[in-house]
Amino acid sequence: MEIKNEFKILAWIIAIFLFAFFLPLDSARFQEAVTATLDLSKWYAREHVILCLLPAFFIAGVIAVFVSQGAVMKYFGAKAKKWLAYTVAAVSGTILAVCSCTILPLFSSIHKRGAGLGPAIAFLYSGPAINILAIILTARILGIEMGIARVVGAVVFSIVIGSVMSLIYRKEERAKREAQLNFPDVPEERPIWQTAFHFFTLVLILVFANWGQPGEGVTSGGFYWLWANKWTITSFFALLLVFSLIYILKLKWQHVLLGVAATAAAAFLSTSPLVPMVVGIAALSMVTLVDKQNPENREWTLSAWDFTKQIMPLLAIGVVAAGFLLGSTHDDTALAGIIPNEWVASLVGGNSWTSNLFASVLGAFMYFATLTEVPILQGLLAAGMGKGPALALLLAGPSLSLPNMLVIRGVIGTQKTLVYVGLVVVMATLSGLLFGTFY
């Protein structure tokens, strides 16, 4: 019997007992925090798992299986020119338009394929930060100067943070580079344009399926038209995916068309887009898993499943913790967590070091779905939040969250995660302080 291990077990038993014994069930704040936890979990499950994460897992699977390690290293590895690697990583968000959780499978995939730490971190930060629609919405609602500061800050942050991370861990990166320089150039199994076509078809399905309304009361313009016709556009790219499955991946056309028929029937019979999306993903999984002609097709779905197993449990824990601590704010819902909203509003007024630092830390831990940070900030500004802390929260919030941190830790380790989060918080604080001085 190991005494140390037995004491750990005893400590856990005591901790759980004391938690249950002193549960403040009569406290209104505790009850609201529990409600906020359940509400955020329900909203996240409905709005983000099916439409965001499941397509993202399959996109990550494409990178892991169909994109050769040599191709990833060509743009992000030791053989890539730094200006090219960081440029591609820094502007990726304008194409992806994802949130801090949807970017995780993609980050994990390119990291495992040999991407350098610096470009991978730049990609991780920029993916959620440079959402073009969110930038435009920020400029419209919070002011043109805030929109410009956000896009400039996001690009600079991604490059600087990635470069600093690469410098701090230069010994590890040097060893990785030396190994990669000896890595033979493996020819692609299919033309690169075919892999790119398949990849970007999935990316565009993800983007348009999650295209948000440009703003309350907006009823015209290009972005409104895209939102109003998002499902028609998504269906068009789904047809392109069918073409890709048959003519690029060489799956049996009978199996693919059977899946198409099932998805179309689900869309016709259901008023919710979630049902045909689930049926379509299930059909895609079955068609690829039963394919015996090319083992890569089966490996694609198995790889997506591996990412799901790695990421989903940590995201669930993070969403529950974020809801309980910070509450649930989305659409017309505003439920407080165990930390009172009044404390938050009082701590982010003015333009002091503490208000900017607190806004950065709050943004780092709070979960923001794509576009939701703008109306939340609008309410905080109306409650007395300073413009400096508002920018600090904008630069830290969309790219980080508690669920996001837990998954990143599983990919690159605790130390690198703490350094990454620390760099984001420090740079957001300094940027907010500088912006608040002029505005």
C-alpha cells in the first residue's frame, strides 16, 4: 500500500464531501450560476457542436491524412520562408471565420504534421481573431477606430506571439528543424489542386453554415444577402463535396448518392438545419468507413474521430466551468455566474493598468462565440467600461477561452500554454492602455 496514493484518495473524498456538505443551494447567486452553466452548455451544444466542431474535425482529418507532412512543412515548417509561414498563418482567419474552439482541431492537426511552433501559434491566434465579418461589425457598432485597432492588433499579435514563442523554445525548434531538413520530399498521392479543392469545399461549408447575421436591424447589403441565403450557398458547396467524394476520393457513387438522398430527405422533413447536418455527417462517416478501395478514406474518418475524442471532453469541462464562473451571455440571454457582473463592470472602467489587465484576463477565460463579443462589449461600454479595456478584451477574448486553454494544454503542454496565454494577456493589456490613452 502506497501511503502517498492513499492520502490523495482520502483528500479527494474529503474535498467532495465538503463540497456537497456546504453547497449553498439557498443562495440566489448560486442558483443563477447553476442555471447559467446549464444554459451555456445547452446553447453551446445546439449552436456550435454540430455546425462548427463536427465539420472542423473532418477538416482536421483532411490535414492529418490527405495533406502530406511535406506539404505542411512547405508552408509552416523548417523549409518554409518565415515571411511566408507567418503571413499565411496571420491571415488565415479571414478565410476560416471560426471561434476559439473550432480552430483547435485545425491547430492540433498542423502541429502534429510538423508545423513550427511559431507559425502554428500564429495560426491558432489569428484564426478566431481576424474574422472579417466580426471586424466589420466591430467598426459599425463600436466605431471605426476600434475596428481598425482590432484588425491591426490581431495581425501584429499573431506574428509577434508566434515569433516570441519560437524564440523562447528555440532549442526544441532547432532540433525539429534539423530533423525536417533531412525529411525526404514525398510525392503527393494526388494533384495538389484536388486536395485543395476537397479541403476548401469543407472549409466553405463550415464558414457559410455558421454565417452570422450582420447586425440587428440590417436588412440590406452583401453580408446580409449572404446570411439570408446561407443555406442555399451551403447546399451548393455540399454538392461540390459530393463531386469531390466521387471523383477525387473515388468513393463508390452508389454509396455517396445514398447518403445524399438520406441528407436531402432529412432537410425536406425537418425545419432545423441541424438534422440534415447530422445525417450528412453520419452518411459521410459510413461511406468512408466501408470503403475498401483506398485506406486513406477510412483513415480520414478515424482521424476525425481521434480529434473528437481528444478535444470534446476538455471542451465540455471548459464550457461548464466558464458558465459557472462567468455566466451565460448570448442572444437575449444574460445570466450571471458566481462572479457578479457588477464586479466586472466596476473593474473595467477608466484606462488604468488594472482595468486593462482585468479586461484581458476576463477575455482570456470567457467564451465568446463568433460575433457575440461585439454586443457584449456594447453593453459593457454602456455600463461604463473604458475604450482601452474594451480593446484589450477584444484582442484577448475571441482567440482564448477556458475550454480553448484546456485543449491547447493537451496539444503543446502546460508550460507552453501558460507562456502563450501570458503573452496574449500582456500584449492585450499594453494595447488597451495605449489605445485608451488616445481615445
